[in-house]
Amino acid sequence: MPRPPPAISPAALAHFAAIQACLTPEERGLAQAVATELPPAEIRAWMAQLSELSVDEAVMLIRKTMSATKGGVS
């Protein structure tokens, strides 16, 4: 039986909320759409990477990644 994903700490939740708050509504929607296509292991790896960055660095990385994979967001 598969194990459930590890719980996300309150600090990590706050960090991800701060990252999302810096994205435009269109960027948030695109990031969420891309995330739904990823397997759980990739989502966990992406979250781990973002949690190690500052909010500004994480936002820049998300924007860069979306630009490279989806043709950019204005």
C-alpha cells in the first residue's frame, strides 16, 4: 500500500502562500495547471527546491520555468 505524502509544515505552507501571492492570477493558474500534470515525485522535488529558495528567487524560478515550458506569461 502506498504511503501518503509527508505533511507540509506550517512554515512551508506560509512560504508557498507567499510565493503564490507574488504571482499574477494568470501565473498562478498556469503553475497550478502544470502541477496537475506532474507525477507526485516531481511535485515533491519541485516543492523541496522552492522551499530552499527565498520567495523572490522562487517566483523568478517559477516564471523562468513557465516561460520555457509554456511560451511565457505576460
